[in-house]
Amino acid sequence: MRVTAKAVKRAEGLAGADIEFTDERGALIAKLEGFECAADASLAPAFRRNAVEAAA
């Protein structure tokens, strides 16, 4: 699988992207258009505290 993302800055503190997932032949599997997420340095402490617990 190949993932291709075209990233864009939407506004201050907000990032966005259009993302395509393709198989080994280049056929489109899935597409996300208009994806948005927060991109703010003030979130760094919260993400440092984030952890994934090991499976039982």
C-alpha cells in the first residue's frame, strides 16, 4: 500500500491534507479529502504525556 498526502496550511494552528491510499498496482483504495487537524505547539505537553499501553 502507498499513502500520498498533499498537506496544506488551513489557518493559524490548523493544518489540512488530502490523502490517498493506493495498492501495489496504483489502484485507489481510499481517499480522504479535506482532513483537518490542530497544529499548535501548545499541544506538545499533552502529547508527551500520551502513551500506548501494551496488550495483555
